[in-house]
Amino acid sequence: MTAAAILAFNVDEKREPRGRIPGNHGIWVGITCEFVEFLVPKRT
């Protein structure tokens, strides 16, 4: 996503969140790092 696309996305600041993601932030950071590790090609 480019910065222009992010800025064009309308966000309703007053709307209540519909739910929450289970677990803590550390778990999700680790899971995201694992995804990135396998998606980014290795330099040889």
C-alpha cells in the first residue's frame, strides 16, 4: 500500500472497535516476523 492509498482510506475515529484480537502484542509481533522471514527472499 502506498502512502497515498493509506491517506485516501476513510477512517471513522468515533466508531467503537468491533472486537479485539486475542493474545498479547508480543505473540503477534513474533508471528508477523515469522511471516516476513519466509516472504522476503534471501540474498545470496
